[in-house]
Amino acid sequence: MVIGRMITILDVQCNIGTSENLITRQAFCERIVKYEQQSRRSYTQIRQLKDLQQIYELLKEECLSPSSSLSEEMSPTGIFANNELSLQKIQVYGFDFDYTLARYKPTLHSLIYDHTKQYLVKNLRYPDQIMDFSFRPGMGARGLHLDIKRGWLMKVDSYHNIQLGTVYHGMRQVSDEEVIAAHRGTKLSVDEVGYLGMTSNMFQYVDIFTIPEITILRDVIQYFIDNSIPFAAEYVHYDVREAVGAFHKSGMMHQIAGQNVATYFEENVRLKPFLQRLRDANKQLFLITNSAFWYVNRGMSYLLGEKWQDFFDIVICQARKPSFFGAQKRPFREINVDNNSKSWDRVSKLEKGKVYVDGNLTTLVDMTHWQGHDVLYIGDHIYGDLADLFLTHGWRTGAILEEVEDEINVINSEAFQKTIRWLNVLQWLIDQLQIIPGPEVDALMKTWVAEREEERTKSRDYFNPYFGSVFRTYTVPTYFHRRLARFADVYTSNVCNFLNYPLDYVFFPRRMALAHENVLPTPDIDLLLMKTAQEAMRFETKS
């Protein structure tokens, strides 16, 4: 209508008979049409922007409302499958000792921390003030990487990206700009990370024993910084590694914990019923541990009673894992449990009631004739216990990770669920906002992106204020979880959680939607609700 009126005016003012005036009229009409389209598009953009702002307010109120429904709770004592596993097919169960059959109290972390600082001061001449330090929970987390030369602790995701905001030098958070400048971005090459998370300049803290090591490393670095003491970060790392290693390898940790089992070992009343159920079902059981027999005997006697060996068909101590599962070809040797002496006689078979040291997996399989798919081995170290068994020998594997229970309790909390729900909706809104052109969008985009970062930080801090969840970054799994998913068929927080399932149970992995797939076989329900709300508001506006 606007174009028609303007063309009529043009007809009156111009002599339409000449070709020159005809061209002028055509050019003018084209300009008017273009102006009308731009005006309509500008109106549409403003309308879309207002709609999104209304949807933002509506959905935020809904997501954070006290009456909003929560997701179904996950079981903190559940067993979770990366790969399908049928217990009916498992005839042989194998176990590690430390942090698998035996669980430790937090007092063990304080013990490791205290003896590490003593070694640093007394043996490596570190400042005496370090003796005043004490272990503090939450300063470290399993799965972190250390940039050795810089002394930077960091969390790396499954795509080798450094998660910004989780990089620390001592107690100082390294700025995003520093991280990006040092690593020329956030993505690490496979040569930098290594296949198993370790290279000449990258070290990954994989087991729970390393939590005190991470803590004292941060404390020492921060002390040097605060007191302007020149230091090379890699030297501190190697010294702390030496100090922690000396406490383990000298046997001092075992001596102290073994003489005070009630102080350091956590009672587990479900352990005996769990093992007894397996025995009653005629399953074969074996134990492979790097610990010495006398120490295992102290711990198992405390947990199961003096006749604990009756539960196991084979007991192997001082196995030197992970070499036991890989290239090691050392023969088995029987030990005299009364005086801890090794027999000189060749071991031709592995017998119940006897204890063996050294050995290797190839010989174990030759002597027992166990088939890989019949065996489930359960341990806490995804590299030292599970990797070779899974990749090379075809055994089924289970990982024991105490953090699973703690993290599920967080995930089940109302505060966390509301934060994640709103974070997901906010990400959807930002995604919709991207397709609306125009300068009016820029200010709103900055506001929403800033809010998203705040919500991300909040979701991280529910788990650990420094490093967040052990298993995921903001949107993707951590490098640690990627290795866990690769090497463990199932994982859980406590080996006795298997008591919650019948012995013919099949663990199925959850179907995960790929990036190009819908979560459901039908259209996305949340998206339909958002579009319905959008249409409803448009209808109300027209009315």
C-alpha cells in the first residue's frame, strides 16, 4: 500500500512517455521496495528480540521456581555401564586391594601429607616453615594434569582442551589470557598430553593417593611465591614426587597404617556378605595387589577376620602392576607367610591357601586356563589396574571411584538441578539470539553470555571450587572420564555395590545422543514447549 501511493505520486510528477523517465521511475520503485523490505525486516527483528526476552523471563521463573519438578534421582550406590556387561557370564572375579577391597579414612591423606613435608624439610633442605603446613581437603582432585615446567595444575577435557578457570599456580588462579598465550590457545596436542595422559612435560594425577601430593605441591609453590624465593617449578614437582615415593617405597606408610588399622582403614560390613555370595555361587575369586602380604593380612583380618584367605582361590602380592599385566615375565614365587621368606622351588601351579609374589599375567592365564570374557577384574587405577587387561587380554573390567557417590549426591540436589536446567535453557536462548541480526542484539548477547559464565562457575563450584567435577567440564567429559570410559566396562563408588544387583544382572550403557541426533525419537519436548510459549505470547499480543 505504501509503495502504491508513492508510485502514484511519481506518475503525476514525471512524464512517463520518455524512456529516460521510465528508467527513473523503475529505479525509484526499486529503491522504495528495498526500503519497505528493510523496514519489515527491522520490525521482524525487533519482534523476535522482544519475544526472546519474554521467553527468557518466563522460562527463568519456571526453572528457578520452588514448585518446578526435579529430574529422577540417580542412585549414589549404583553401578554405571560404559559397555554392556552380563554378570551371568562372569565366572571369575579378581580384585585389587588398596581403595578396592580396602577403603581408607581421610586420616591416610593427612599421614601422607605430613610425611611428605617432613621428607622435604629433613632430606631435601626445604624451609622449616613448611612443617607448619597441614593437609586441607578439596585442594586437589583425581585426574588433574600438571604442566611440569610452569607448575600449573589444570583440568583437561576429553578433546584435550584446557578448561579455563581451572588452572592454578600454587593457590593463584592463572588468568585465561596467560593460559592462552602460554599454550597458543587452549587445545593441547596428543604429543603434549600423551596417550595415557603423561609426557615429559605433562603429568596426570590418576589415583586417589595423589590428592595429598597435589595439595603439598600447591602449598610449597605458594610459599615460594609469597616469600619471593626463586624456584623452578619442575624441581618442586620432582622433589615432591621423590618425597611421596619414598614414603610408599620405604614401606613406612604400610608400617604405620598396618600397625593402626582402626585409625586408617574404613570398616565395611558389607564386604564379607559380598564375597560370601560369590563363593556360594561357585565363582572363583583372586587377589592381585602390589602391597606386601603382611600388610594385606593386617587389613583383611580387620575387614574379614583371620580366615579371610578362605574367600580367595589365588592370592598374589607384590605383583609390580602394571608390569604384571604387560611386559613383565618374572616367574611366580611362593612365600612363607610366617617369616615372609621366598621359596626357591619352582611354582608349577597356583594353589588355594598359598600366597605368591611377582609373576605375570601370561603365566597366570596358562596355569588357570581362564578365558578373558569370563573374568571381571576390579580396581581403582584406570591405567595400572585396567588398561592392559581391557585392551590386550580381553578381560572385563570394573573401576572403583569413591568420588562417584559424592558427585551423585551433588547432582541429585535441588540447587544443582535448577542451576543446570536454567543453564541449558540459557544456552538455547543464546543459540536463538545468534540468528537475529542487528546491533540491538549485541548488548543482550553480552548480558546473557555473562550470565551463562556465572551459572557455569556456580555449577562447577558445587563439586569443587577450584576444579569442579572429576568427570566433566562444563559440557563435555574430562580427559580422565574419557580414559575411564575406554578402559572400564562398569564403574561405581564401592565394590560392595554389586550386592545391590543379582548375579545374572545385565548392565546396559545408556544410549547417548550424538550431536546430530535428538535425545528422543520424537521431536525435542523442551523445544516444542518453548515454541508453544512463543506462539502463545504472539497470540496475546495480537489480541
